[in-house]
Amino acid sequence: MSRRILVVDDDRPIAETLKRYLKTSGHEAWIAESAEEALSLLSEVDPDLVITDICMPGMDGLDLLERIRGALEDVDVIVITAYEDMPTAIRAMKAGAYDYLVKPLDLDQIDHLVERCFREQTLRDRMRQLSSDAAEPYAPDQLVGRDPKMIEVYKTIGILAENRTTVLVTGETGTGKELVARAIHYSSPKAGEPFIAVNCTALPGTLLESELFGHVKGAFTGAVQSRKGYFELAGAGTIFLDEIGGTSLELQSRLLRVLEQREFFPVGAEHLRKTEARVVAATQKPLEELVRSGSFREDLHFRLRVMEIRLPPLRERRGDIPVLAEQLLARIARDLHHEVRVLSDEVVTRLKEYDWPGNVRELQNTLTRAAVLARGGVITPEHLGLESRASVAEKDEEKVPGDTLADAERAQLRLILERTEGNKRQAARILDISRSRLDRLIEKHGIVVPGRGRDSTDS
């Protein structure tokens, strides 16, 4: 990953050599010939790292270090000294230097030190994000509905919030399975601990195993340092394993041990680690079918469904659609900085009649599109685009897709891509798969994407 580095040295040839070397390593680099010039460049360069000489006319490198660390705590500073003496080293490290180098400079040593610094920055960012997720207040109104089926869901969440039982959340794509997991976590006494969501189908098995359990240095190619996994970083918080049915049998056996023994081995490690994290798993595929096909362990299935919450699809709670649409629309208006739009009675009727194969997620995408298109204060049926999508669905139902799983997969892909008018990002959301997987499936089935085949940067 390219990073921004500011080199500070009054010896121009040394600074230029260092700048060229850093650029060949894939980084962006700038030069300042004095500490004063470096301070004036900080806001413009916005560096991730400063490498500074100590002995310079005017302000020296240690004073510069103290000024930077006092103002920019996320910027690391490596100091360069011509003298490997104890007082200089002590002062540099006390002032917050990441490390220091002794002249003459060894480029291999610089490369190793810079890369180590950036790896640790990445880890700090990761830890900060986990802490932020843990501190993020959960808004209980994100789950909306008065249907008796949803009331039962709320009751179960309340019961589960008071204990540490493993939970399995089932439901079609877009029904809000992660929202349920967050509600359980943030309503519990452990709400101050991290909540970590993991999509089990987003990473290959080996990488997913490393993300969950961590690894030790040298465990595999690229494991240049040891790293903690989510089960260790979560503390006594919650690990949300989305699409648990997509995991390998090998990983399932490791998850079973975590659930039964509360312990695990990091990849390549010889010593066990303990975990207090609670597991909430989710699936849109019936695990019973996966167990029958031999692709999911029956003992893990039993262990996961100690408590099960089934989220009903929107078509089973149509009475909730108007209030849900109003709540979503208010949130969309805030995000888009639009005035709050009003849903006409005809629009509400259309929303209730539509089957919503993508459920709440598809409803939100539809309302976002409508809010963008509506110029006045009222959203009308033509802003929704549901008529054309419904007619596409009817035509698709008239077609016989074939008898094989591949035929059914191809037909479903075509249907969703037609409904989203070729918007791949929206299609991936409705299908609840990654954008890269969608592209692979499109290529596999030779599907011609309608419209422009818009990617994830399109609205």
C-alpha cells in the first residue's frame, strides 16, 4: 500500500537518495531541507511518516519530533543521527520517536523499518475501528415493525440480551440479520465491548481462518509478523458470522471447538488461546439442507441453534411496509441532505403490493433511487420503477429456466440484473454476494448486463 513520507534533511544529496529509494518501494515522498520547512509542509503533504535528521541549522530534529507528536499523534517519526549515543537515543524515544537510524544509512534497514512502521499503523487503525464499533451507540429504531412475527423477534432479542447463549439468525437476503445481531449485542451488559461482523463468504478459507483466529509469524507465506484474530480482539464482545453456511468443513470443526471449549489455536501456533466472545451466526440458506448434502457439520448446526431467530420476509408482513418506508425515507433524506420526501397514497399501495425479493435492503435501494429522482416534495409511482421490474419478473416466470442448478442460477442473475437495470452494486446487494463474486458469475454464465453494467461507484 502506498504511503506518504516526508524526508527532512539539510543534506540535499542524502535526502534525494532517500526520496528516490522510497519511491521505488511504491511510496510517495517529499523533501524538506529544514525543520521549519517541514512544519510548513505538514498540512499540504499530510504524511503518514516523517523521517528526519537530528542535526540541522535552526530547529533540530528532536524539537521537530516533539512538535509533530504534540500536534499529530497518528504520524510516526523516525529520526536519523550521526552519533549512536545514549542521551540522544533516550531523548528521541521519550519524545515519541518510532525508532532511530544511525548514519551511514543502510537502505535495506530503512526499508525494513518503514514497512514495519506501516504494518503497525494498519494494526492501530484496525484496533481503533474495532473500538469505534464498540462505542457506536445502537439505535433501537433501526428494527421497525408491528407485525406479530416482528414482536416475537423483539421479545427474543430482549431475552437473549441478558445471557451469553449462541444465536442463529435465519432469513432471506436483506431481512436485517446483522441488525438483529447488533440489537442483541448493544442491548446486553457487554455493549461496551467490540461488535465484529464477518462475512464468511467474502474471504477464501485460509484467509478467513487467519482473520478469525489470528496467526503467528511465519505460519504461511506473507505472515511477516504475528497478528491477533477477531476472537481475541473481540474480548467479551460479539462475533457476528454472516453466511456461516459458506464455511469449509475444516473451519467448521474449529468453530465447533470455540463454541464448546471457548478456546482456539491461532494459525501456526502451538499454544491455545481463550476467548470470551459470544457468537451470533446468520444464514439465508437452510442449514438443514446443507447438513443433508454433507457440506455442513450436524454437530455445529445443533450447537449454533441453541437459540434461533427467524426473520420474516417483507411479503409476510406487508402491514409493516408503510411505517418501515417512512423510517427509511427519513434516514435517506438525512444522508442525501434532501428535504424529507412524502410518499403518496398510490406509492404506499405499490410498495405493499410488491413482493420485495431483496426485502428491506431492496426497499431501501428503491427509496434512495426515488428520493434522488423526485424533484418536488412528493414521491410518485414513476420514481419507484416497480412497474417495469414487476413486468420483468412476470416475463421471467413464464420462461422455463431448465432443470439444473446452473440454469436456475443463471435465470436468477438475469432477473436481478434486469430489475436493477444493470446496476451491479445494487444487484450484488440484493443477491447478498460480493461485487467480485457477481462479476465471476456473470462471466461464468456469459450474461450480457443490461444498460451500462454500472459498477460500485455508480449511484
